[in-house]
Amino acid sequence: MGFQFDLFDGKQNDILGAGTYEEFKRLLEGSRCALCALHASRTHIVVDRGNPKSKILMIGEGPGENEDLQGRAFVGRSGRLMDRLVAEELGMDTNRDFLIANVIKCRPPQNRTPEMQEAQACLPFLRKQVELMRPQVILLLGATALKHLVPEKKNFSMEKEAGRFFSVSQYAGVQWMVLYHPAYLLYDPRKEPAFRQHLQSLKKLLEKVTERA
């Protein structure tokens, strides 16, 4: 799961060279990163929320207003909805049983979709999170996460991708799954039954993973 970071200056090299997740998070949060324009309006660099020792990584799009203010991922309305649905369908606590991160670490103005150069600047940090965490399952919340984490998937439809398991060649042994972003469920509650069904499929996968462990 390694990657190159020759173009980064010394401070970014220190972050990406961290030997533990705790060191990585501490260095990134204190880095004052200015690799893209989003640094100018942020309150906090939002690294994650949850447990880096868990085996499930959930990846969303980017921080919103609440996340920017608190410095924690998925703490707004969509995050609370996701927490409730995960508890109801999986009997799990996202703070204990998941690590939650985003494609980008700083809030875009008006919560707009991240631009390509913003995502490209941040992706090495997300890949380092994956490298240090070593998840068994990666859940991609919404089209933006799928687009940037699996760029070979082009011209896809969320209707077809959501709820499907797949693998990515450079992440051997990791099961990937796409879910609707919980913010989309707030916009269109008719998708909630499908989301719950996808969580049930995830539950069956996790039971198999546990049996093999």
C-alpha cells in the first residue's frame, strides 16, 4: 500500500513518513497545511473520527460546517443519521467500530464538491491513513469518494454501484463497498430502505470476516 511523495516539502514528508497512526494524526493536525486554497478559510484540519484500530474504514467527501468547527469527521446531521442507521442495522458504534475520514481534510466554501486539484493535494494523506490503519473493509460514501479513490470507475451510476462489493488491485485483501452518502438520504429519504439493505449485506460480510479471523 505504499506510495511516493517526492514533491512534498519536509513537513509533509514527516507526516507521510509517520510510523504510527497517532503520530500521523498529530503531525497533520498541527501542520498548517497549505497545499490547496481551502486552508485559507478552514477552522480545523479534519483528520477523522472513530477508532484507527478498527477494521472498517468509511470515507466521505469532505468536512461540513460542524466538522470544521469541531475538528471531527461526520458530526453534523448526516453523521448523526449514519450513526443511528449503523447502530440499528449493524448493532455497532461508529466511534468504536469504524474509522471515518474524508477525501479532503478542509471544508470547501458552502460545502461544495471538492475540486480535482483539492482532492489530489489531499489524497496522499488519505492513502497514508489506509496504509497505517490496514482496514479489511473500506466503505465509500457517495460518488465523490468513489470517483477519487477508484478513478478507473468512470461514467458510473450510483444506482448500480451502491451496495456492491468489489476489490481494488493495489489494496489486496480489502473488500470495498459503495454506499449512498447519508447527506443524500436527508435530501431523498426514499433511499433509506436501500441504504439499510446495503448495511445488511455489509453485516453478512463482516460475519464472514469475523469467522475467518
